[in-house]
Amino acid sequence: MKRRILIVDDETGIRDSLSIGLEREGCEVAEAPDAEGALSVAGAFHPDLALVDVRLPGRDGLWVLQHLREAGVPVVMISGNATLREAVEAVKQGAFDFLEKPLSIDKVLVTIHRALDYERIKTRVAILSEKAGPAEPVGNSPVWSQALDTAERVAPTDAAVLLIGESGTGKELVAGWIHAHSARAEGAFVPVNMAAMPETLIESELFGHEKGAFTGAAATRKGKFELAAGGTLFLDEIGELPVALQPKLLRALESGEIQRLGGEGTRKTDARIIAATNRDLAAAVAAGKFREDLFFRLNVIPIRLPPLRDRGDDARLLADIFLENFCKRHRRPLMRWTPEARDLLRRARWPGNVRELKNLCERLAILHEGDIPAAVVEDMLSFPAQSGTVGGAAEGELRAKLDKVEADILRETLAACGGNHTTAAQRLGISRSQLYRKLERLGIKTELTG
Ligand SMILES: Nc1ncnc2c1ncn2[C@@H]1O[C@H](COP(=O)(O)OP(=O)(O)OP(=O)(O)O)[C@@H](O)[C@H]1O
Ligand SMILES: [Mg+2]
């Protein structure tokens, strides 16, 4: 398969020589001279990787990096002598690596291959670890069971579902579960996040476009509606859908027909729609930010996913399952919660809901040893518990202890991986940029390799 590489540099000479070199190696190449151009080309071209100059006219390369990373595109920075500091900063912010000018095409190719390999492995690890986790939504509390009962009842139908819940309450998980328990389970589950894309791209993402529909539309591309044919289209963060696009979505839903951008004629679409929101859509309707007709079309079966703090003992149940799974996944000895820690799990406010709990369990599995006291949990919470606080004076001491454990693990892992950051990060189950941040925070000095 041809690799698609996006080159972002304001110097025509650099773009030309890279293009020639990469095309000779069988890559498909697109170019952009500045930051905004980079994003609009990326939206249409869907690169496998981007080479981005640190210094660009207007918004700089770090800005491009941030947006491309959010879109899941791996980035290698290009740096001149004067921008080395920024290049290192870029790596900390998630760039795979940087290349120094003058560029040698061999070095560029090696780095691209490494970056793409790394992405491939990362995806595979992510898929495997997803499988290792609970495939089923877990929960016993009445509020949760009620939500899941509704999901179960609606799953086999083709009715539109609106999932409503705070961040991290399991909207995407439940959407996937409904799909898996529907007659469309063999079809694709296609998520589109309305908040993760600039307005200009959402339309082409949803409906697709014909070649040449707009600058940068180098090839015809199917929209998510088409990709979800026979399956389920998951419209995530639907409240963020720009007002200008709402009539178009409504038309597609009502007529069952879509039109590609720049295309002639319509195509049938039969995707089942599940939408999700963490905002109060009814309030958005009242405020004129969301069309009422579209709201009714999506809100056929509303399902409210309760925040974790309202789910009683579910927090403890989930905590046990997550902790055990993460200990196994990271090959760590099994550990248990002390009764005080369990109690704290139940009382905590969990602004990040299940996601926050899950992250906490993973950190504990990696960093902690032996039974887990309440104070350690308290220290990791993003928000203190509602009452009966633990810690206080002991907190600084705890942080220092945890830091030491963490530093030891990092050093050991790095040593075991021969100093290779990429391998070490993989083994720790964190991204390379997370690893850099940790090393920096803990003051661990290493060579900048791998
Ligand atoms: N009931 C549950 N059982 C097991 N895992 C859960 C449950 N609810 C959520 N999770 C896990 O918590 C994490 C967050 O869930 P998910 O991404 O579905 O939340 P979300 O509501 O879509 O959040 P956001 O609004 O931030 O997108 C995921 O890793 C998911 O697998
Ligand atoms: Mg989500």
C-alpha cells in the first residue's frame, strides 16, 4: 500500500526535493506551505504521516503538530539550527522525532519508516489491550442497570439513540455495545467526533467528496455515512455540530440520501444513527444553538448515563476489575484495596467518571506495590473526596514516595530496553511524549535516542 506523506514547509526547494525523494520511494505526497494550509490539506488527503517544519509563516509548526496529533496523524518535525529547542519541545509534545536541516533523504526515509512502524505497533497494542479489558459495560447499580436495560431493548431496532452523559461515563462504550447487539453487528461501527475537527472538514468527513471538490481534494473520498452503510454511525459530541451544517445532517437523516461534496446526484444511506452529547442539548435548542427538528430526529430514544458518583458501589466493582486487568496487562503482582481505600472510591467525586477511575487503576498497577491505602488513592484523585479527607501533612511525603517508585520503574525499564525510549514507552504502556514528560519531571537524564 502506498504511504501518504504530507510535507509542510514554507521553502519550495525543501518541499520539491522531499517530494521527489519520497515519490521515488513509492510514497504518495501532498504539500502545504503554511499551518492553515497543512490542516486543510490533511483533512482531504488523510496522510499516514506528516513532515512539519518548526518555523512557518504565521502559526508555527507546534500548532500544526498539536492539531495533527489530535487527528491521530504521526508527525516528524523538520528543524533548522536556530529551532532545535523548539524541535525538542515538539518531541515532548508528541512529535515522533525531528530531522535537522540540511536533510538527507536516507535519514528522512529511515525516520519515516520507524515512525510508521511505531504507529502500527501502537495500534496493535491498543487493540489487544482493548480486548483484554472488559468488553462488556460493567455495573450493578439501579441507575446504571436501568440505562443498560433501555440500551438492550433498543439495540435490535434501527431507532436513533441519543446517549447523554458527562465525560467518561461510557457513551462510546455503550454505543459500541448497542451496535454489537444489533442486527448490524457484522457491519461497521463508525465514530465521528464533531468536536475534534474544524468546521470545514466535518462536512466532507460526513458526506465525502469528489476529486477536486475543493483545494486539496486530490482524490475522491467516501464519507462516514457511506462507510457506515449496513452498520452504525456514531455521531460523538453532536452538540458541537456547527449550526450551518445542521440542516444538511437533518436532510440526510430524513431522506436517507446523501450527496458527496462536489458530487452530482444522491446516494442512499442506511446507517443507523447513535449520537452522544455531554451538553444539555435541550438547553442548546432553547438558546438557538441547536435546531429543534434535528434534536427531535436524534432524540428518539434518549439514554442517560449516570455519573460515576451516583452509581454507588459500581465504583468499587469497576475498580476491582480494572485493577486486576491492569496488573495482568503490565505483568505486575496483583494488589488489593484496603477497606479505607474502597470507601474512598465510593465517596470520591470523579469529575472524569469511569475514565478517571480507569486511569487511576492503571497508574496504581504500574506504580504501587502491595495493598493500597486510602492516602495513595487520595493523592491520585483529580478532586478531593466529598468528606472525611485523608492525608494533609502527609501528602508531600506521599508524593515524594510515589515519585521515587516511579523513577525506579522508569530507570529499570529504560535499562532493560537498552536506553531505547520507544521500546521503554511501549513496555510501560505510555506514549513516548508521556515518557519524556515523566523523565523531565523526575529529573532523569538520558540520551535522546530511539
Ligand atoms: N460501565 C463501564 N464498564 C467498563 N468500562 C467502562 C464503563 N464505562 C466506561 N468505561 C471505560 O471508561 C473509558 C471512558 O468511556 P467512554 O470513552 O465510553 O466515555 P465517554 O462518555 O464517551 O467520554 P467522553 O464524553 O469524554 O468522550 C473507556 O475506556 C471505557 O471503556
Ligand atoms: Mg466519547
